[in-house]
Amino acid sequence: MIAKVVSSAVLGIEAYLVDVEIDLAKGLPAFNLVGLPDAAVKEARERVRAAIKNSAFQFPVKRITANLAPADIKKEGAAYDLPIAIGILAAQGIVEEESLKDYVVVGELSLTGELRSIKGALPMAIQAKEEGKVGIILPPSNAKEAAVVEGIEVIPVNSLLETIDFLNNNEIKNRIDVNYRLDLEPDYKVDFAEVKGQAAAKRALEIAAAGGHNVIMIGPPGSGKTMLARRIPTILPNLSLDEAIELTKIHSILGLLSTDEALISRRPFRSPHHTTSNAGMIGGGRIPQPGEVSLSHHGVLFLDELPEFNRNVLEVLRQPLEANEVTISRSLTTLTYPANIMLVAAMNPCPCGFFGDASQKCSCSHYQVERYLNKVSGPLLDRIDIHIEVPRLDPDVLASSPTGESSAEIRSRVNQVRQIQQQRFEGEEINCNAEMSGKLLEEHCNLTKEGQKLLRSAIERLNLSARAYDRILKLGRTIADLDNESMIEVDHIAEAIQYRDLDRKLFVS
Ligand SMILES: Nc1ncnc2c1ncn2[C@@H]1O[C@H](COP(=O)(O)OP(=O)(O)OP(=O)(O)O)[C@@H](O)[C@H]1O
Ligand SMILES: [Mg+2]
């Protein structure tokens, strides 16, 4: 007696179908699992046995073999409990085999036969649809994320018994509302309108958001760096449906979605602690799991107190910053996760925090300041286009009520500039000015005569490197776009140069 149930597994952010074949044979009672299962899958034997018995069925006294195919890919986790149990019952004729071919079945079983949530329901539902399945049977807590996929039936089941009931009668008990459709209007709970003063910093962040530039903010403690950074996602364009699905997939495979969250509509803001390891930052594990760079995909990765991070961790960030994705190799497999992030960093200018402050004297020695700044590597700084100083607020401004623009107003300008870039880079591999290099820089960064003159004299006077030159051009492009000008004018270049000021002041570029 052989039965086959279709299940699903996730590798990277994609899912693939897994056939769960169950063979019941005469012989000494045994229960073997084959097809590269890991420890958690092997434990399925005990859960399945208990769940079947506690659902008032007999567990067959036979030689049971469960095969998970394809056999060349390592199977992880507890999502195969339900398909294995259903397969055993189907092999005994308790479950109708007929309906099994139309559905993908996933779910972890408790000993009583109740279902527990699984990881990766969204990619699994996408894959099930692509393979032409009618529906996906899964735990209720995963139903909403799967229901995002149109054109596939999502069948939430509470228990093994309910699953059997559905497969035999095509009847769903406890149907929960999965007709949840997307509402991509995000609610960020913070707004730029709350930030007092800091007009220069806000302007720089608007430019950064408009052109996709990475930013570093330097200033004394309490000047509002963290507060400003938290508000950057609120001025980025709303996520498109494709972006939201891609981001939700990453959270889905880590099991991080809450049960009532169908799709992540807010751009992520991740602020990993400075003790984060390499694996925590870029991803890792025996079968690599995504790290902070992928969890902040399409959003902001904020590195607060930048010099406190392990230098090694900052170095591994360079690859994802370059490629917008991260590739992690482990002995079992090599996986690539998306990691298209806006990097925002913040730091004090010295250990005490007051180097260069107008009102408070810095107590650090020259050597201490230099050592502190040197902790941040040149190659990483090279990836950061905008350097801004965030000075402490004037007490009068701090005591007054905030008067600045709201995030929505700033975002509408950012959206316009993003549209200009979309047209500009049509057919190219890139989306934002910040990603331009070589040929594209020359093609799209035309300066007026005065602009050229100013840039040339700045290079001589400030002794700028070739890299700094490129960055000024890119920034100038974004600033000109905000002005809706096709040529980069002298004012635009002047402002762009100003965002490189700190380079000379603090770092030796
Ligand atoms: N421009 C501002 N408008 C309104 N409140 C502000 C502003 N700047 C700072 N604050 C207040 O001060 C608090 C501290 O600011 P924040 O944590 O952003 O400082 P920081 O620059 O990150 O400091 P540190 O270097 O110590 O991390 C904020 O929570 C906020 O209440
Ligand atoms: Mg801070």
C-alpha cells in the first residue's frame, strides 16, 4: 500500500514541492524516514504516531517507510508532520487518495493532533500556485500570509481530524476569513513633523531618500541622530506589491510574521546592536538563514554608534552594499538572499561625543579622537555618499514646538525624483542615482559651465580623490532632480560638495 501526499519545502526564499511517499509493508513494525531529513524531521515519527492515536485512529502495526523526495535536498523543520500523517492514513484507506494530488499539505502536529504554525507559508503558496495546485492546506496561523497569493485556495485547518474531514468531504470547518486583501498604505507611527529644527539634516535625508544614497550622521549625544534615522522609512516611496511580497517572503521563512499580518506594508527599519556577529548581520547557519541586511531589504539598515561595531562585521557589509544581495556559502549549500538596503549610520565624533561642539568642551586627546574615527574603515565610508553633521539643538528651538514639514510632504517630492530616475534608468540594471557608475555617470551627469568650474576648483582646493569626485557627481544629479533640472548647476554642485565636508574635517579620504 503506497500513498503520496504533496508537501513543500523552502530553500533560500523560494519553495519547491516535496513528495511525501508512504509505504506500508508487512514485517516487523517499524517507522523509517528517508530522503535527507534533519533531526526535527526525524522527530516527526513520534509526533505523527501520537497525533494519529490521539485522533482516535489506529496507528498501523506495519513496516512504515516515509520517503521525502527529491532526496538530494536537506529537509528541515516540522512542516512534514501533517503530510506524513495524512499519507499513513491514506495508505490505510482512511483518507481519500483522489483529492490528495490537488493540494499541498504542510503543518506541524502537536501530540493531540492540533496544528502548529510553520515557516515559509508565503513562498510555499506561491510555488503551489505555479505548479498548478488547487489549494494549500496549512495551519490557521499561516493562512493570512498564504492568502496574499491570488488564484490559489487557502485551507486553514486546526487539526489532523479537520484535515481528514476536508480531504474526504471537501468541507472546511472553522473557516477563517482569508479574503484579506492588501492595504499597502503604511502606518509608520513616527513622522518628520515631530523633529524640531535640524533643517540641514532633514534636507540631506530627503536627498538621500530621493537618490537612494547611504548616509552617515555625526554629532554629539542627544542631538537627534537616532530620532532622524527612525523617520527615514516614512519618506521613502511606498512599497510596490512585488517589493512587499519579496520582503514578506524573507520574514515568512524565518517565521517572523504575526498571525494577522498578511503582507508587510511598511519599509523595514532595522537597528541591530553593535555586538551583532557576522552571521547575524549578513545571515548564516548550517543551512544559511537571512540576516539583518536581508531583513531590512527595501528599507533602512541603521547602524547606530558605528565605531562600536566589530570591524569584521562592517567589512562583510561591503558585498551586499555592492550587489544588493548577499551570498552565503556553507558546507551544505550556498544561498543568495536579496539585500537592497539604504545604509544609515550614526556616530559621535569622539569617545566623549563633544569634539567640535560649540557649547561643550571635548575631553578627549587628539590620539583618542583619531583612534575612535579609525575604527570605521575607509572602504565602508566609500560606500556612504552623504556625510552630515547633526549639531545639538539650540535651547530655544528645543523648547519651541516643532514647525517642520510632515513626512507625507517630503515623500511626495521623493516620489517625483524616483519617477525621474525610473525613466532615466529604463532598461538598465539599476534604479537609483546612487547606483550609477562609469558610463552612466558620464551619460547622465551633465554639468553647466559654472558647475564644471566649481567642481574643478573644489577638486584642487580640497584635494578630492577620484571616488569623492564620482560621489559629488551622483549627489549633484539627485539634487538637480529635486529641482527638476536636467543639467547639474553650480548650486547643486555646491550643495553636493558640502556633504563631503566631514570627510576632510574628520576622516582622511
Ligand atoms: N530635533 C529634535 N526634535 C525633537 N526632539 C529631539 C530632537 N533632537 C533630540 N530630541 C529628543 O532627544 C532625544 C534623544 O535624541 P536621540 O536619541 O535621537 O539622540 P542621538 O543623537 O541619537 O544621541 P546619541 O549620540 O546619544 O545616540 C530624542 O528621543 C528626542 O526626544
Ligand atoms: Mg542615538
